[in-house]
Amino acid sequence: MKRRPISTRLLPPLLAAGWLGALVFLLWVGSLGAANSEPDLARKAGAAALPSHAIVHSRMAAASVITCTDTLTTTADTIGGETGNITDTAASLAPYFDLSLVGTVDIHQTKTAFPEYFRLDNAVVGASYKIEALPNATTNYNLGIIVYDRNQTPILTDTNTADFKASVTLAPANIGPYYVKVFQASDQCRGGTYDLDVTYTGPTATPVSPTPTIVAGSLPDRFDNPPGANDTITTAAALGDLNNTGLTLCNLSACAANVANEDQDWYVIYAVRGYHYTVNAVTNGAYPILNMQIYKPNKTTKVGEVFNSNAPSISWDTSDAGNYYVHIWRAAGSLTNGSYSLNWNAPGPTPTDTPGPEVTDTPIPGLDSFEPNYDFEHAASIGLNVKYTGINFVPLPGQTENNDYFKVRVKRGMLVTCETLDLSAGTDTNMILYDNDLNGLAGNDDVDTSRGELRSRVTVSINYDGFLYILVGQGYGVPNFQASLYNYALQCTTPGNTVTTPTPTPPGGGPTYAPAPSATPQPSATTSATPMPPISVRALPTPTPAGAAQQMVTADLRVYYDVNKNGVADPGEGVIGLPVRVYDDTTGALLAQGFTDDSGRAAFTVPSTGPIRVVVPYLDFQTIVPPSGAAIPVLISPRELPSQIP
């Protein structure tokens, strides 16, 4: 780039005085440039501050004083002030904004540009530091950068005057210190400000090859992802499955006998008040000795502990609902290869010997032909594409309310719709479907409440061969002597088939099961081959019948406040103390409640016949968790605050 002369305004009168005057002027300019062209490090720090080789290598490209004619008012910064700084007063290397190489100037004032120095201490070997000096306008500065090592020898330089900015990337060979000089590299200078940007990239981790021989079963298990993920009580893994196999105890690289870097396994179970829980660990023979402890929700009080056992087991009755923490580690002297399984169960409250309804041979007035079908074990068999009529809720002796259980044979790939029809005046049915293992599939209370359709209808896709169980109940209680007045019909259909209605067989000398369907077809206007949309489930008003299957559903909630707005849940961003509630999405019953811990986490494992609903009232947040369980990350974004109050 062509350099502008410093004193062009003086040339015309000198030339008019003759060539001798011009020669004298040029000699004066040369002596001025030589007097001011010493290296900045030596000039500012003194001759003793640098070795001679540093002086030679640190010379800037421009040999003359560089002045700036400022087009805007510029204020001195805290780094160089009015005259610049030296290595002894170098500022810490970091991002800065609105720095100035001319100090305080007024508009159109001419002033000499000076350098500014920065210092990097405790540099990380293997990391990289990208250092950029960026003028705030391409016309105000043409910047350069020189990086010196701890001997003040230049090791990096960018004095390219074609791009106005300067940029270098430092890969430290030692901890330093390193010095960074930012200066004006050409005479195209109009003052103003510039920014210093520093980008740090950490060293790439070098994989460490394990010294011990890795044997079968010694690698980190699925809960150690990444390795060591469940090594503390605050990072305990939520146990959704009742049976967990292939678990290991090893250090982060491999497992050898009596390693110093020992693996700790922590798990968390949400226990329901009044339930009986059992947790046991079983080794495969390669782990002869284990230790196990279980802590209450306060994380300090122990439920129980077992030491030096190859099959530790702990049982307890839950008096306080909440998270219970299971700690398993290797006993001293035991081997570390192999695996173990962790099993737990919660069959529910202590079972009672309350007998079921009494079934006698005495005819019961008004009893429908399907009784006794008061639980899953006594579910009445029905057929597909058959409409059964005359069903009611007359209770058996000993019952206060009556629920009806049915089962129909199904096969994989079927789309089955079960529904109640022909409701008598005042009848309000509720229906829940269960699979062959008595796991809740779906349910429905009212087909269309706004139109007064209080009958129920559920459509499910079958992925197994076996029985589909149907539970039908009355939406509200009625006096037993009026129960025979509340009737309904039931049918389970598959798309494209004709519905038949059997000839009802009234009960005679005792209760009988459903009669065989007649061959006379009667089309049903309610049959549809179109799959029904998802429906909501409401609880039956009657208690859960004896034998109703439940499964343990796990919800692992983590709430974070995204302080740095990077969209990622970083350590230290957990929100503490938020109340969390868990409801049965089928019945609406409250199953559990608690608070997020010091890492923003609340993990629950609760018994339910279907999906559960997790609610964080303070955040107005809720979500449905399927029976298979789910991890629920909740990231709270910081709000942008106004710059002023209206």
C-alpha cells in the first residue's frame, strides 16, 4: 500500500526555495524517523529490558512515526491511556472493546499512534488461543500483531496491511508468559477504536490405553454413560425396569483387582407411601462380595445396609414417599470382573385377606347373564363383532358396587374398537382396556360430553396374540335396589365386519356366562372402520378391583436455567426446590410429589396401570409419560429485560 508523506503541506514552499532547501528538509525528516523508529519494546521498557536479538526481531514494518488524523472524538482506554503501555505494565490477555491507539483526541487532531501490550500467564499447553485485533471501521486503523515468548523473542507476526485487521493463533509450548503487541502497521490511520478478541480452544483429550487386561463383563455398564455417570448420589440413575442385568463395578478405563479408582453405582427409586419394597443384587459368580446401602429421601438416613454378601437384599415399608437411593460398591478384596443384576419390586401395600363377593346358587333379582365377572380372574368371554345387550351393574352379595370384566380373543395386527351402546336413562359408563398381561392400554369415559353421549369407546392396535380385557364401570354410584335399571350393551368390533346380536339367555338357577351368539346378523350403526383418535382417560369411581395389574413407571425430570443462553443444560444450572407432582393420567389420582434437588433433578418411579402425568406448577409445565418411562429435560430461557421502566 502506498504510504502518505508526513509533511506534504511544507513541500511547496521548500521547493520554491530551491533544491538545496528541499534536500535539507528531507535530511531532517530522515533524522526524525531514525530517532523515533526504535523498537517499541526497547523504547518503552528501556535498553536493559530486552536482549539485542529481541530488538532486531521486533522492528515494525513502518520505519517512520505513524500519525493519525482523527475524524471522530476518541477517549483514552484503560490499557494504553494517553501514551501506550510497556511489557512491565501489560494488561491481561482477554477480550476488550473500544480500545484506542491514540488516546484522547479531538476531531481532525493529528496524534502519534502508540502500541498496546497484553500478557498471557499460565497458558495451557496443547490448547490454542486465537487473537484478533479488529478495527471498528476499515478506515480508522490498519492493525498489526506481534506475539513474544517469555524471552521476549517474537514468535508470531501479522503485519499484513491489506486487510486492516490482524489475527494470529498461539499454540503455547509452555505456560509462558507470552506478550502480545497490537500496533498501527501503516500510516493509513484515522484514530477511533478497535476491539481485541481472544478465542480459547482446549486441548484435545488423548485417549489413555488401559494397562490392565479387560475381561468379560468389566466394561462400564449402560448406566455408566459416560463412564462414571452414576458414581454419586446426586447423579443416581433412575431405575425404571424391575430387573436390571449386566451391571458392572469397574474404574473408568478397565477393571483389575483392587483398583484405586473404584466405581460406585448409585440408583434412585421413587417409593409410594404405604408400599412394601424389596431391592436385591445377585452376582454371577465373578463378583463374590458386594456391599449395599439404601438411603431415605433426605439422603442421610439409611433404610438398611448389607456388607460382604454375594446376594445382598433389603426390604422396607415406605413411611415417607419420595426418592430412595441405592448404593452398591465392591467389598474390599473381591474381584472386579464379571457382572451383577439388580432387582426390585413393589407389590403394593400389605395384602389383606378381604374375601371377594359371595357367589351362591340362589338367583339374584336383576343379575345380568355375565355374572360373576367382578374381576380379571372371572372375566366373561365374549366374541368379536358381536353386540351383547342387557348388561347391568347389579352387585353380587357382599358387593357395594359392581364392575364388569370381559375378555375377547385377539391376534397381532388387529385394530379393535370396544364400545358401550344403548345406554338406559341415567347410565354413564366408563371403560378401560388391558393387554394379555393386564397392562393398561387406554380408556375412555364419554364419547362426546358436549352432545350428551355418555357411552364409552376405545380403539387399540393389537401387537400380541392373546386376550384383550375390558373393564366397564358406572360413572357414579347408584343404590343397589336401583342397579337393575341401569343397562348398557357392549361390542368389540374389527373394521369391515358385520355385527351380530346373540339371543339373551336370562339367568336361571344360578349365574351363567354370556350366551353363544346367534347367526342372525343385525347391523350396528355405531361400527366404524376408521381408527378412533386418541382419547382421554378418567378414573372409575370404584376402587381398583383385586388383582388389577400395575406397572412401575419412571419419570426422570431435570430443570435447568440457561444462564449462558447456549441452549444446553450445563453444570450448575439446575433449579433447586421446585415442587413436582405426579398424577395417574387414567384416574387423576396424585401418585407422588417432591422437590427438585440441588442439581435440578426429581426422579420418580410410581405404580400405575397406564401413563402418568408430571406437573411442575410453578412453571405451568406438564407432560405425559408413557408406561415405558421417560427422561424429561426442562430448559428455562432467561428473559430479556427492558432497558428502562415505563
